[in-house]
Amino acid sequence: MIRRHFFLVVALVAVVLMLVVGGAKLAFGGKEKQGAGGGGGRATPVSQLVVGQRLFTDRIEVLGVAKGRQSVTITSNTAELITAVHFSDGQTVSRGQVLVELKADQENAGISEARARLAQAERDYQRWKTLADKGIAPRATAEQYLASLETARAVVGSAQAQKLDRVIRAPFSGKVGISDIAPGTLISPGTAIATLDDVSVIRVDFSIPDRYLTTLRIGLPIMARPDALPGEAFQGRIAQIDTRIDPATRAIKARAEFPNPEGRMRPGMLVKVAIDQGVRTSVAVPEAAVQFEGTQASVFLITQGPKGQIARRTNVATGLDQGGYVEIQSGLKVGDKIVADGLNRVQDGAPVGGGQGKPGNGGERKAR
């Protein structure tokens, strides 16, 4: 009987111990979970940054198309065979230089005939003038031959002008483009012989909203960045501003000129032109520190929690985006500490750790 009671007591004690151990595990497990949510869990290592200031440039940017200071497609005003070509593709030519000669046999014959008639008219006039001076012939007859002489001179000039139509010259200095013509080619009026561009100065015409009219003025510095030349920028000035505003688009047309001594810019390039309105200093953070959800931007602000540092998602208002930095108009101040990158590893209210925050490069380097 005593032995039976002893085993019952042992079993009862074992059951009580199991209940006590299970309850303790449940109690401590709940505290650990609660502590993890309140900042007492393992801290996520992050790169920290102290918010600073940076220079931002207010800039108007629009697109335009480059063209030479002078550009023309050279054509002929008559149908004729080409007898000589005096240029090569890509050659730089000077104003008045002969580019193409057309067949001019008929014109040469016409000039010869006109000169022969001019010579005869001069002899006739001199003979009758001598007779008139001696009183042998009437003065009116000498004046008629003088009129015939002047007519003959005009005919020679007309014949020579027709000959000039058979010689095509460069209207200005520039560079000739690619051409397919050759001696023996029959061309018609309006047929393109070659293109000629003066690219020593490149012009860019662009339209800008009329609200910026007070900003525009002739001589204002302007910068061009061609899409075909990434990383290159050209300095120029506004040369002309149109006299009218387009009533449909409410934009005004302007023309900028850019020196192009090396010929890097070429007509037809798509160019982004920028006009700087001024520079200001603003709170700035790296692009990697900002998250965007729709139109709302936010950062993780590092604050002091009950048991250490925690990250709090903070909404901010952003401005310009230049040189890898985002302008913060509201929501942060200089000296705040934020998570610099790796935002996908951080959750709102989670404990974070890391080295001391470094200034966010609020120095003098101007954002591009």
C-alpha cells in the first residue's frame, strides 16, 4: 500500500513539474516576441548618414535641333550635262570657289558671236563719228551707230551671264557633304548637287514657355548637351528672341549660338539646351536614401528608442534631383541621421546599428 502511494506521489510531482516548465516557456517566449517589436531585438546593420546641405541650380531645360550658321543644298537652274566636278566629299571650300561646271558649248558660241558683233559695231561707230566730226555725215547717223554699239555691249554681257549659269560656285565658305554626282551626269533644275554647311558656329532654335520671358535676354549664357555626345557640354549665348508668342502653345522661339571650332556638333543633332536661373543651398540626401511610392517620398530617420537606435519611416517633400542628390524641401533638417542605403533590409520601427554617421557632403561642390 505504501509503495502504491509512493508511485502516485512521484507521478503527481512529475505532472506538476511539466506544467511549470511549459508555462515558463510560454511566458518567456511571449516576452521575447514583445521585446523584438519594441526595439529590443537584434539590430540590423545599416550605413548611416548625417543630413547636410548642397548647392542646387535652378535650370530651364528644353530640346532643340542643331543647324549650321549657314546651310544650303546646291542645285542648278538649268538642265545640262556636268563636265567637271571640282570638289570631293567632306572638303572645306571657300566662298566663290568653283564646284561644278556644266556643258556650255552653245553659250561659248553665243559669246563669240556677240563679241564679233560688238567689234563690228565699234568700227561702224568710229567711222561715222569721224565723218560727223568733219561735217561730211549727219550727226544723227553717228548717234544711231552709238546706240547700236551700246546694244552690242549689252548682248555680250547677256551671253556672258548665260555662261555663268553653267559654272556653279560656293555661295559661302563651309564644308561640302556627301555627293553622288560625277562628270557626264545629266541634271535638271532643282536637282541636288551637294550640301554645304558652315559649322564654325552652330545654331539651335528652341521654344520656351512664355512664363520664362523675363528670364530670356540676348547675350544670356546657355549650355548645350547633344544626345549624340554624352558627357560633353558646349557653352554659348542667346543670339535672338522672336518678336511673337505662339498663341496655341504660349511659347516663344529663341535662337542660341555655340562656337564649334572643332566641328564636334553637327547640323541635325538633337540638343538639350539649359539656362541657369540661379543657385541656392538646400538640405540634400543621396538618391539611394529616398524611397518613392507613387508621388510620396520617404526616408528612414534614425532616432533613439528605449533600447537603442531605431529607424522610423518619415515622409519628405522633394525638389530638384541633381548630381546623384535629391533636394529635401521639408521633412528633414541639417544634422538629422538617416539610413543611407539598403532600405529594403529596414522596416519601420526596427532596431538598426552601424558606424557613426558621416556628413551628407554639404560642401561647396556644385550639383550638375
